[in-house]
Amino acid sequence: MNEWTLSNIFNFYSFLRKHPLVIRQRLSDAHVQIGSTEKFLVAARRLEAHVTPSERRLFFRTASAHLASGCPLLALDVLSRLPKALSSIAVAESSTLSSLVNIDGAADKVIGRRQRM
């Protein structure tokens, strides 16, 4: 019998949330064009830094399940992965997603830092 626990769902979700192909598809669905790898990496970091209320609920429910099963270190690990920024955007909102990513200005700053080093 296959038993899916909240911990398994959370681990799979965490893997998919940071996967480059999933991030690229989210940006593509929102009609956000990315010209270079540096800009893509900046966009990926910005998307990872925001979490929706339902995603935040998944983090807390998983931590609660670990704590209830007697694994406080796993609960702390889950809570340490929780991004600090709470976002209320939906995946399909292209204008909000592109403003959240703000690729052009942020990528220029990152490229400028690398050239100075």
C-alpha cells in the first residue's frame, strides 16, 4: 500500500519549486522573456524568495507533523527553509510575476558586481 505523508509531499514540492525547468515554465507562462543565464538565475532566486499563503501553510503543516511525530529537528529544518517574503500573487498573473522578478535592473546589478571583481 502506498502511503503518502505530508513530509513526502513537502519534499517533492520543495524539489519541484526550485527545479530550473519548472521555473522556466512559470516565467514562460507569464510571458517573461529572459535573455541570458545570469538573468535567469536572478529571476529564479527572486521567485524562490517569495511564497504564497498556501505554500506557507504547507511549510507550517509539515513542521507541525514532524513535531507531533517526535522529530523536532526535522520541524526546525522545514521552518528554516521557509522564505521570509510572503507573496499574494497567483502563478498566472504575468504583470505581477514580471514586476516581482524585475529582471532587467536586477541582472544588470549582478553582472556589474561580477565585472568589478
